[in-house]
Amino acid sequence: MPSTLEDIANKAGVSVSTVSRILNKKAEKYRISAKTESLVLKLAKGLNYTPNQLARGLRLKRTHSIGLIVPDISNPFFAAVTRAVQRAAHEVGYSLIVCDTDEDESQEVAHIKVLRSKGVDGMVVMPVGKSGAHLQQLINDGMPLVVIDRIFEDLHCDSVVVDNYKGAYEAVDYLVKNGHTRIAIIQGLPNTYTSKGRLSGYRDALKANNIEPDPRLVVGKDFRQETGYIETKILLSLDPRPTAIFSTSDLITLGALEAINEEGLHIPEDLSLVAFDDIDQVNFFTTPLTTISQPKEIMGKVAIKLLIEKIKNHNEGEPRRIMLSPKLVERNSVCSLLKPQVVQLNLS
């Protein structure tokens, strides 16, 4: 049975309030002698005393815990952001409760209810992205909230996003600059903030380069690996097939690579590929992939910083949207289709 404040007080011959003040580092404030402080600290250590955080939280109306809701923890992007959030939360003395919704909005709603029942001080949510009504209810109820990635334009809370449009535009423009005109995109969940930005960037990059989009090359229904596999299989059956694919997530990329390998094709000789996100193991692939890298570590740190400020300020202040810039990382998965210039030399 764990030791209590009463156990320490009885052994030290002092009151429970004196023990509490010493353990909360308030001995000097209440003019408790150094001798008594030393004795109490020694007894607490010897008895392996652990503070009852739940009881303390109820007194202070704080639990020093944060809820994190993730659409799919198997997705390398969400796993990396989760790790960053965990580290950042730990650094400021908060514990983290992680919930995986499996890309199911009903589970997202259910997890939010559970986290509220646990008394978390605030939440970081990476939504499924279909609806934000249940998140608006959190805001209405005064729950400090930060949304990452798939945000909602009409949701008035702090958010952290990447410039999806810019990243997609740069990816497709890079392919065009290497001579590709038949460029396919495998998008994630349609009409979500993330997918809309990446699809717009794709279309505008083609338009800026005077390339007419082919509707058959715009495919995809979610961010899962199965989608990458199935859609790539179908794309490779087209005549003519695309010379390049722009994949919009890590898991989609893994599915696409599986399909390409099954078809006996090689990257970049037979097909070029640029991926949004940046799988940690990308440099160990047979052909290292050119990617649009997201600052996942920074996303997690910024989200926690915003949330802690909201918690400390009792949720006061105007909502802020922090937009981070992705980066094109050139590797070896894009083949240039440009014909070399022929230069005639006059040797006479």
C-alpha cells in the first residue's frame, strides 16, 4: 500500500499541512525550519512516497495531462508528430493520453468524451477531417484545443498546419521541369483541408505550365496504404500510362511502391515518383525518394506551446493559425525526360 502524507507526518511528528508545504517546496514561505524540511524529505524518500496526482488535480482543477487524438498511428507522419508532441509535453511537465481513431469520425467523437471524463487540461487533435462540429462544441465548452494538419476553416481555435498547396505545387512543378506532362496524383480523403490544398497545388502547377489535366490521373479516396496500391495498379494499366506519380502521404507511397514492384517496373527508369511526407527510412530504399518533407518535429513542439499558453491563460486570446513551410528534398526517384540539347560546333 502506498505511503501517504499522514504516514510521513506521524513519523516526523509534524502536521500533514507542514508535510504538504515542504513537499510542494513552500518551506521557506511558511518559515519551516531547515531541520524539519530535511527530515520530511528524507522520510518521503525512504517511504517511496508518490504524490496522488488525481487528488492534487481535483484540488487545483488541473491534472497536468493532455489528450492527443490521432487518425492513424500506423501512418509514419502521425507517428512522428505524436512522438514530437510527447517529447514537448514531457518537457513542460505534462503527461499525454493518446487515442487512435482509425480514420473513423465516430471513434473521434467517442475518444473526445473519454478524454473529457479523464479531466485532461487540454487537447491536441489531428482530426479525421470530415466534420468539425464536435470540435466546435469543445471550444464552446471552454476546453483548450489545438488542431493539427486537417483543420477546418470555420473552427475558431489554435491550429498548426503545413502549406500543402506550396508543397504540392513545388512537387509537380519539379516533375514538369524534368519533362513530365502525364503526372498522376493519388490524393487522400477528398474535401479535407489537407487534400484540397495538395490537389489545388497539383492542378495549378499543371496550369502554370500549360498542361491540360487528365481526369483519369486524379485518383484516391483516403490516406491508406491500400489506396496507394490499388490506385497505382489502375494507373499503370492506362494507355498511355503516366510517366510520374505524385503521392500525397507516406502510406499511399508505400502502397504505390508495392504495386510498382509487382508490375516489374523500376524507379526512376520506368516511372518517376515524388511523395508528400518524408518516410524516415527513405534513404534505405533501393531508390531514395524525392519528397516534400514536412517539419513534423516543429509541428508537435508548436502545438504544445500553443496549448500550454491557452491552459495557463484560461483559454483567453484570439485563435492563431501557424503555417509551416514544407521543403522539396531532391533524391533519385525522378528521371529527366528532357532531350539533351544538340550543340553544333564549327571546327573549320
